[in-house]
Amino acid sequence: MRATSDADGQRRRRRSGRPVLTRPEPLSPEALADRLAVLLAETAAEAGAVALRVAVDGPEVADPDVLAAAIADRLPALGRAAVVVPATGFYRPASLRLEHGRTDPDARYTDWLDVGAIDREVLAPTGPGGSGEYLPVLWDTARDRAARLPRVPLPDGAVLLVPGALLQGVGLAFDVVVHLRMSPAARRRRTPPEQAWALPAYDRYDDEVDPAALADAVVLADHPDRPALVLAGRWAAG
């Protein structure tokens, strides 16, 4: 079973009993990015942190990278610098990632993301007491070799967006989590046949981590052209 971070545990305890949630708000994809950008622009980073560290968590077929990029495009006009650091740039080398074969759903669930590396190179440097210099990518999966890029300084008060799949429940210190919730049926409908082998990993993630319950914002993404937004915790109360 996946480890649960202190932040995940706090979110789970906060949501126990009767969680504060908003009703689903139907939005266009453009309006969804607008709404989330405003919410993030109004959310302060943790005391002593360089950036507000945001996970945009969801299966590949829900396009978390697209949403993260759209939010980042809007933030400068709202007074916040923004960068996107895809989690795919911190996948393990193929020799480790694919040790049990190219179509092992358990390996997809536990072995692909280098959690220690993304914490060490991205989240810790931009969190409280960090240097403010992050690594935009560690591993080039297309070439299966180190990317060898230099660290990049991040402006104080920036928003750091990390889009990717299966990001919760592994101990990563995100300040805000946006989860793209896609039902198992929708995942199966939208996943290409050659990628269907990975679907059990997302089913397991739903069962073991319950990512929608831990998130600060949930995007109902069964129909990506007609998403709906549910806010939780401080955003719902606000």
C-alpha cells in the first residue's frame, strides 16, 4: 500500500465526518482554467516558502498537463508568476520502471514516478526554507537518459504546477491538490486499447488513496469538454 504523507493525512482528517464541499459547478474548459487560476492567485504560499506548490493530479486521458498549462498561462495577468513541471520528467529509468515488463499495472502504480527525486529537486527547494532553484526535468524518457538541465530560479510567491498521474498518497508535500476525477467507466471508454493494461493501476489508486477525498478541488472530467468543479476545505468555505 502507498505511504500517506502528513499533508494527505491532515486533509483526510479535515474531511472526516461532514466535509465542506461546494455543489458541482458546470464550466467550459476555458472557464475552468480561469476559475482555478483566480483561486490559486488568491492563495498564499506556506510561510517561508518560495512558491505555492500545486499538484494537478489525474489520469493521462484527463489531460492534467493541458489544464496545468492553461492555468499557468492565466496567472501572470493575476499577479503571480507560474511554472509547470510535469511529473513525467521525473519518471525512473526504463530499467527500473519496466523491470517487470511494459504492461504491468502494479509497476505503473508503484514504480514509475521517482518520488524522492521530485521531492528533492522540485518541492523541497521551492518549499519553506528552500533555495528557490528547481530542476525542470530529471529524466528524458524518450531517450532514456538523464536530461542534464540546469536548475532554474523561481520568483518569490510563484505558483508551481506539477501535472501528472497518481501523485497523491506517496508523501509529496503539495500545498494544494487539484484532482481530475474520471470514473472507471469513462477511463475505459477514453483510453486507447494499447494503453488499457494500465487501467487497474487507476482503479487501485481510487480504492487505496481515494484521491478525490484528499483534493482541494475536484474536476469532474468524465466529459472533458463539459467539466464541473467541486471545491473543498478552505476554498469551499470561502
